[in-house]
Amino acid sequence: MPRITAIERRRFKRRADIWLDGERAFSLSLELIAASGLTPGRELSAAEASELREMDERQQAMEGALHLLSRGPRSERELRLRLRRRGLGRPAVDAAVERVRELGYLDDGDFARAYVETRQATAPRSRRHLAFELGRRGISKEVAAGAVEDVSDEDAAYQAAQQRLRALRNLDRRAFERRLGTFLTSRGFSYGVARAVIDRCWQDISAAGAEPEV
């Protein structure tokens, strides 16, 4: 049976390399090494080594998941992708995702609603566009539909238009309509919604006494 010949701590990391019979075999976290009572001279079967490596990978996945979620909300799909990019196996990732979900740190419904709220406060989009963006982040159609159901395209388009009026207010009406229309349709608003908002914004400018020459 292989014997641990050395445990070498890695610089600047809370991990150490485990050497078996004079050869570097794998690395583990210092916490797991201590909890498992590993010391030089101890024999370690292949089954024990495999179990330790699996435990270590699950620990890494959990720590990685908590770290990523502490930096901001993520969808389940995004979290899985980020963890897999770290070279972690699917079983470890599945276990970590399940655990953070149980703890209430991961919920696609909460993520979708927060995403829509933030989007509409900073860069309003149409309901269709928001649902598309959520889908790209791995949110199901049903959850996305629930998150955008209270969004009014008319209100969102008008709010979005306010971000552009200062730059457009000195244009003639044709140029104003063209540029604001292009901006609104790029945000996913339909022609009908964009047309109504363009007319409303032009009236706002006129009522403010800043109507450009036509």
C-alpha cells in the first residue's frame, strides 16, 4: 500500500501536495489534511486517496460557489459554467449548486426579478428583449415570463427615451424621429410603441418651449 512520504504546503495557498512513495500524487486543502489526520509515514489506499480527492473537489466547488455568489447574483446556469471552467467535475458542481440552493443563496426566480429591476432602472428594455436576455443567462421561459409580466413596454420605452432627449432636442422633427426610433427599436420595442413614444416626446419638447425648426 502506498505510504505518504511528504506533505508540502504550497506558497501563498491553503493547500499542500501529498507525496506517495516519493512521488507527488495530488493536492488537498490544509483543512482536509488536518481533518483526515494525514501525516508522513501513513499508508493510504487507492480507495482512501480517491475519496479524499473527491471530498477536496466538493469543498473547492462549494467555496467557489459561495465566492462567486458573494460578488453578485447569478443564475444557476451561470454558476455551473463558472465552476466547470475552474476544472471542477460535474458531481462536485452538482453538489455545490444543490447546497447553495438549499441555503437560499441561489434562486433563478429571484435572480430574474432582480435582473429586470436593475435593467429597467438603468437601461430600460422591452418585455421581449428582457425575456431574451434572461434566456441567454439560462433562465427558463416560464421563469422569465413571470419576471417580466409587470413590465409595461410603453412606460419602459418612454423612460428609455428620456435618456436620449438631451442629445436629440435640437434636431429637426425628421431627424429626431429617425434617431429616437432607431434607439428604441434597438431596445426591443415594437414600431407601434416606438411611434407613440416618439410623438409623446416631441410634444414634451414642444410644450417646454424648445421646439426646433421643422
